[in-house]
Amino acid sequence: MFLKRLVIKAELLIRFCGFVCVLLFASFACANKNDSSGTVKLYGDVPVGKVGEVTLTIDIASAHTAGNTAKPALVIIHGGAWRRGSKESKRKSIKGYATKGFVGAALMYRFAPDYTFPAQVEDVKAAIRFLKANAATYGIDPNRIIVLGTSAGAHLAAMLAVTGNNDPFATHGLWESENASIFAAVLLAGPLAEFEHPSYRNNQSLTMFLGAKPSDAPELAAAAMPITYVDETDSPMFIAHGDADTVVNVQASRVFASALAKEQVKYEYRELAGAGHAIAKTHPDIYKQALRFIKQLIAEANKKQAGK
């Protein structure tokens, strides 16, 4: 009798362990691709298109359900000196934004030195066009797409903001029926101007990105600088920079903000005393300030639209 009970218990334990393993495997599989956390669904590695041998993908987090009003999209462009980083590192952030009234997204782009400028700009523009073309699928308002970038990601976000209405970077033809204009941009510690500044003289990352030293290719450097394209049609921008940044000199954001003011582009500039390059980590409150700026813009646009 004792032996029989022992055998029954062992069989029950094996079945229970097998059931748990199945659950764990199912959870892991969902987390890899389409992960639903509460009411937010994460669409991982959604194909944007293929450029040569590289398949561009995007992660999208949405709480959208059929019948819901389309929401603004907040798209994160990761930093990493144009040559490293990952959209996967932003999945927690975009899922968080999806609980705050946005559709969150994080995109990928090709890296230097294998791919030099303007490849990265072309890739982020392709991602924006993809989101517009597939806005209904993910519950996105295509007229309310905001991009947020830090460091090199801020540079790419700025390029979207200043070239959306006059696009010189649309060469690989992905989703070309759409435009890459955006509603607004958040730029944190970005190299936005003055690539000729002494602090960039021996900057290996910038040289890899351009494919040449800025001093050896001034026209190329100018073409890669967001400030080159500033005009009155640019999207509104929230800019923040630490005045003790030793990676990207704060002068870049100062000069860029001045150019926006001259062209009467709507912007907000925050200079953080004593802050270094990693302001997103050392001053997380900057995100709250940026979101306040963005939500005010959305409210103004909605009011204007309702008054038509």
C-alpha cells in the first residue's frame, strides 16, 4: 500500500512539473514576440522592410482595441554613437508609454561603420512611414507621431523633425507612398550642430558615422547636421542638455535652439547645470517635462482641429 501511494504521488508530481514547464515555455514564447502584459500588447520585431541584407524591424506596444480612438505614437530612437545599442532595451519604456495614452514604439537602424550616413537617417524615416501606413492596425493617429532620442538617437530624431516636409533622405523606397513628417521631437543630449567644434576633432564615433573626419569632409558634415535644415516648417522640439557633458558639447544644443528661435520654430530648451551626458539617467524628471510639453502640443492641436 505504501509503495502504491508513493508511485501515485510521483506520477502526480511529474504531471504537475510538466504542466508548469508548458506554462513557462508558453510565457517565454509570448515574451519573445507578441507579449501581452495586462491590457498592453507588445508586437516584437515587426518587419519594416529589407535594405540589402538587413531586415529593419520595429517593436510596438499598444493598448488599442477595436473601436478605440486612435492614439498619438511615441517612438524611441536609442543612442549608442550610431554604432551600437538596441531597440529591445526600450521595450519596458514603450510598454510604459502605452499605459499613458500613447502607442509606444522603438525602432532599429543600421550601424556605423558598416553603414555610414545617411543610412541611419533613411532607416528611421522608413520606420515612421511604416507606422503611418499601418496606423489603423496599431491604433495610431498618423498625424500625432512623436519621436524621442538620446545622444545619437537625438540626432536622428532631430533629422526627422527638420527634414519631414522636405525630405532629401528617402532613397531605399520603403513605404514611399507615405511621408516621414512627425508631430514633435524630444532631443536629449544630442549632437545637433557644430560638427566642426574642437570637441569632435578626434571623435571616432562621428568619423565612423560620416565615413570621414568632419574636418576632411566639411560638406558631408554639414549635410549630416540637423541645424543645416532648420526652417519655419520644422516640427516642435523639446531639447535638454547638461552643461557638463564631455561627450557631446552643450554648445551644440545652444546653437541649435538659437537657430530654431530665429526661424520661429516652437521649442523648449532645458539646460541642466552640472549634468553630464547621461541626463536621461541622472535627471529622469526630464521625461516628465518633455511629456508635459508634448501633451500641451497635442491639446493645442486637438483644440485647433475641433475648431475647424
